[in-house]
Amino acid sequence: MKMKTRVERINPYLNVRDLSESIGYYVEALGFELHVETAELGIVERDGHQIHLTRGKEGESHQQVWVGVEDIAVLYEQYQESGAVIWQEPRDYPWAYQMVVRDPDGNQLIFGSEP
């Protein structure tokens, strides 16, 4: 029997025009707390749930969803065998160890586990 990994959370990515302004709005007006901020990404969190704010790129129309899993290595092996379109192999970031898979319409599923 093949090993499986459990989905732990799902976080949407929202493209924003002005990252600093959007983070301020989510924190000050909506009551979120800032979890991570880089030049291209802001992660805000409330009650254990996150929204990832990303600086939108002109002309991009695909959507992104972040999916937290127990073990990226297990999922990566499974997706290599299944023929999934792996857009980015697993890579460490300050917020997660993650990889990107694309669907037939170019939408990105970003799978991540603890860094």
C-alpha cells in the first residue's frame, strides 16, 4: 500500500495591487495578524486561518491555492508517479517547504509543509 499524506489546511492566494496597503487593511480593518511579510508576499492570519496576499503580475489570469500537507516528500513522489504537472519541485522558504503543481487551465496548487 502506498503511503499517503494528510491535507492540513487550504489557504487562498489573492493578487493585490499594493501589498503594504492590503496588509494594513487586513490587519487594521479586518482584525488579522501579520504572519509573514516579504517583498512579494504577505501572509495574514486569524483564528488559525491564513490568506496569502501576493503582488499581482500584469497579465496573469491564473488563480492560486495553498494546501498545507503533512509531508511534501510523500506527495511529491506520488505526483511524479501519477503524471501531475509539477511546475516547481519542492523548495524551502521561510514560511514552508513547498512545491507547485498546475492544472490544465494553468491554475496553481501550492502544496506546503513545515519548513
